[in-house]
Amino acid sequence: MNTQNSQPLLELRDVSKTFKLPSGDVRALAHVSLGIRRGDLVALVGPSGSGKTTLLNVIGSLDRPSQGEVLLEGIRIDTLSEEKLVLFRREKFSFIFQDAKPLRMLNVLENTLLPFNFFKPKNSNGNLKDAAIEIITSLGLGHRIYHMPNQLSGGEIQRVAIARALITRPAVILADEPTANLDRTNRLFVIETFKRLTRETGITIVFSTHDLEIANISDRIVQMKDGTVLDEEPSPCPPCPA
Ligand SMILES: Nc1ncnc2c1ncn2[C@@H]1O[C@H](COP(=O)(O)OP(=O)(O)OP(=O)(O)O)[C@@H](O)[C@H]1O
Ligand SMILES: [Mg+2]
């Protein structure tokens, strides 16, 4: 784990986001300033419409802020050209969505390797198939490697989404309500897995949730309301050296 925490991995400086609609402007984020450290597991909580999804999209450069700065590893990403952003996003971010659906005609292994249908891996020396099997097995799906999605439970499908997010070895995973459709056992499994991954790999995970039990397992809870962040305090301790 990287313990050089003097500078946040992710930083938002006075970020606002306004959607312009024919019916009028909708301000989804208002003056959000936030620093997130490497290896942290951060939960975004807040009422529906408070800006959680918008914030995840702005952090992950899927959406540009209307105002303010977004930095990853000290580099401003809100001003990168679309061309550079595509490459940057691929290398640094993975996304997990609430309704993440594996492709029906691909098995678990093939779904995990799917990102590499679109771009080359960072380090092509290793055997990608072995790496995928290792990730799938670490998520408790070792007995499902060649199963098709219609042979999987909802919890298992969400683990495939996690495997796919991990295979590209991103710096940051952004997950929008990743546990919303799961029962409690699977919700806890997903969040405990997130926590283990942050500890073992130094990956940073930011996820949104309406479930306070799940949020409380994270290192830090960022509370949102009406597009603002109520809590801007850094998490008290982690990541601490073992
Ligand atoms: N593409 C868009 N165009 C216009 N308004 C939008 C758009 N996306 C979000 N909004 C508005 O921005 C505000 C924040 O929405 P957002 O989806 O970020 O909330 P949320 O906290 O994720 O809510 P939920 O918990 O329901 O997922 C809402 O008022 C929403 O209507
Ligand atoms: Mg949302």
C-alpha cells in the first residue's frame, strides 16, 4: 500500500455542476471541495437527488464540471481534451453500476476480460487469463468461471462486475449504488470485498449508497445534501501501515 498520503489522490476544488434544461437550470453540485486519499474506501450518502451520481461522474471524468477543478494524482483532468481523457479514464478508473449486467453470451471469465476487447492491457507480459481467474477466485467465484450469466445469482453477477473493474488494475473504482439490488449477505460481501481490496492493493474506492449499515463499514462517509458536501473531513486513520 502506498503510504505517501501528503497529497490526496483525488481532489475536487470548488466544483459545481449545472445542467441546462429548457425548463431551467438544475444545479446538481454546488461548491464541492473534497480530497480523497489513496487506499481509502469512501461512501457517498445523502437523499435522492443530492448529487451522488453526479459527483461520481464528475470524479470519473464522465462529466465535466461547470466550474471548479478536478485533480487525479495532482493532474487536472477537467481540462484534458476528450482524446486524452479517454485514455486517462481507461487507465485510471473503473466503474461499477447498480444495474451492471454481464454480456449474456459470454461466460464469467470472458466477461471479466471484456475491457481488453476495447483496449490493450497496461502490462501485456502477464497471462491475462490467469490474472482473471485469480481475481474471479478471490471473489469466491472459482467454481463459476465458465458459467454463463443466466446461471448466476444477483450477488454473483455483481461480483463479476467487480472482477471486470479490477482486471484493468485502475487507481480508482467508482461504484454507483453497487449493492442496491442485493440481499444483506451479498451487500456485506461486496463492501467487505471493497475494504479488503483497498487494504491489499491500495486501490481507492468511492461508492454511493442509501444503506447506512454498508456506509458505516467504509473508512469515511461523505454526506451530501442539495449538491453540497456536508462532511469534508478526512477519514481519521486508514490507510494505516499494517
Ligand atoms: N443529466 C441530467 N440533466 C438534468 N438534471 C440532472 C441530470 N443528472 C442529474 N440531474 C439532477 O441533478 C440532481 C442530482 O442528481 P443525482 O442523480 O446526482 O442525485 P443522486 O444523489 O445520485 O440521487 P439518487 O439517490 O436518486 O440516485 C437531481 O436534481 C437531478 O434531477
Ligand atoms: Mg444516483
